[in-house]
Amino acid sequence: MNLLISQELSLSPFLRHVQVEGELTRFVRHASGHIYFTLKVDFSSIDCTMFRSDAQRLNESFEEGDRVALTGRVSIYEKNARLQLYARTMHPLGEGIYLRQFALLKEKLEEEGLLDPLKKRPLPGFPARVALLTSETGAAKSDFLKIFRARNPLAEVRLYPIPLQGEGTASAIVDTLLEIADEPIDLVVVTRGGGSYEDLREFNDETLARVLADYVHPTLCAIGHEIDFTIAEFAADARGATPTDAAQMATQDIYAFLDRIRASLQSSARRSYESIIHQKEKLRLDVLENLKFSFLRRSAQSSRRAEMLTESARRTLLHRLDTEKKNLVMSAAHLESLNPLHILSRGYSLLLHEGKPVTAITNLKTGDKIENVTSTGRIVSMIEEIQHEIQ
């Protein structure tokens, strides 16, 4: 009878292919590769089996408590006539499964060192060529280009259109990255405008993360979430919250940079001018100090020389005065020896005629008055006789 029921159920077109959603309970992965679990739907449940051939095709890992969507067939287990659902496919519902898979992959890549912050390369300050990987028609492109070109109009931005969600997105991004790896690019930017966990699922792809982590050019990912990250953003060299944020990170503001350069040059010129003025003033003070020192030194030398000259002149003058004094004494003595009065004191007299000394009697005649000057007085007499010869 169990076999008959099983055959009847297999003939039902509705039961041969059913779709059902529910919560996994009593989830067991057997060593044989088969998966056994119970699917709970509201207040009812059904036992389920997924054979190894189908289980090997699952892309996600599941655990008890996950909400899933199943496709498969309904039949009975012939040994005890228990109704079962034999699942062929299983997909996650909600965010829980994605978060768990995200954490497992992130932990795996971290253990391999691919997400090490110390290995991240700095972004160029002023990239000349930027590869922009985003949708050709989305707002992310226009938001990025508007800000980027306002900050750095000299740079070239090359757009490489890529799908931003859905199956195959990660593969398309990987293919594009590999195609442009040899091009002369300074920076690669991958960006989109956010989305749900399901929309961003492809950016948590392991292959994409590995390509970004080991990419030849610096990479910047901005998937559009202020708080939540994707694996691609962890693997890239830098992460931006939004396309606008990515544009600000992708290049410095050239005008602000020029303003800083101008301000720096002005500051440097001002410091140089002030330094020159300071050096000039210091030199002036040094010169004055040297002049003062030189003047004082020369003044001291001149004072000493003047003192020496004064002393020398004093000694010379005293010597000359002493010499002159001696000469004067000698002259006075000589004059004294030649003084007629001195001669007169020895008995001689001076004969005067008309107040003049008589040096020869030929100038006299009888009757002339003559005057004899002696040491003690004068004698006035008249010549009575002149004798030209001394008897």
C-alpha cells in the first residue's frame, strides 16, 4: 500500500514540482553528502531530504534557522509512509544567510592576509588617468564625474560600463579588470549607488575580492553604503561611502592645492624677507658694536700714546730747562767776568768823553772834559796835557 501511495503521488503534476518557503529546523548534513531537515511553515512542517547530487550544486552554506525557498517533489518514505519533500534546489531568503556568508569569507581572506591594512597602497594625489567601472546610465557615474572634474579638470576619466547587480556582475567586473590591467592607468574606481543586500551580493564574491587585493593598479571601491561594507571594499586599497565620496578621495582639489602652494610661497617669502631684515639689523648692530669696540680700543691706545708723548715731552722739557739753566748760569758767570764794573773793582777806571768810551787819545784834545768811572764813583776832569807816549 505504501508503494501504491508513492506511485500515485508521483503521477500528480502539482506534487512533482512544488515551490515552498519556510524556516530550516533539525538541519543535518550527513557524511554521505545527503542533507536532512525539516521545513517549518507557520504552524506546520514537512520533513525534507536533499540528495548529494543536488546538495553539491548549492552555492551557499545553510544552517538551522535560515529562511529558504525550495523547489522539489512531494512523495512518501515507503518504509513508514511518512510524507516528505525531496528538494532539488534551495535559495536563501532574508539577510541572515548573506551576513553569515559574508563573515565567513571575510575571515578566510583575513587569515590569508589579503585584507591586511598594511598592504594597502596609497591613492595618487593627482591621477592623470582614471578607470571608472560603473553603469553607463546610472546616477553613480554622473555624481562621480561632477565632483571629480570640479576638483581635477586636467585628469582623463575613462568609463568602462559594467552591470551593477544580478548574477554575473562579479564575473563581468573581474573580466573588465583583467582586460585593462596592462593599460596606463593611475587609479581604478568601482562604484554604484547603494542597494539592498541582494543587490550588493555580487560584490561579496571571492574571486572579485582576490583580483582587487592583488591588482596591479591602486583600487578604490565605493558601493554606496555609509555604514555597511562589501568584501570588495575590504579588498580594495581604499573604500568610499558613496560615488561622491569616492570622487573626493580619487583626487585632491587642484585649486585648493594651488592655493596652498601660493600661501606657502607667500609665507616663505615673508619669512625670508623678515630673516633678511633681521640679519641686516643684526649686521648693523654688529658693525656698530665693532666700531664702538674699535673706537674704544683706539681711544685707549691714543690715550696711552698721548700719555707717553706727554711724559716724553715733560721729560724732554725738563731736560732742556735744566740744560738751559746750566747754560744760563754759565753765561751769567761769563758775563759777570766780562762786566766792566767787575774790572773796575780791581783798580781800573773807564774813561768817557761825551758819554762814550775813549779807546784812543787821538780822539781827545786839550781842554776836553773827560769822565773817569770807577767802581766807587765818577771823576770829572779837564785835559791839560796829552802825551802820546807812555813814559
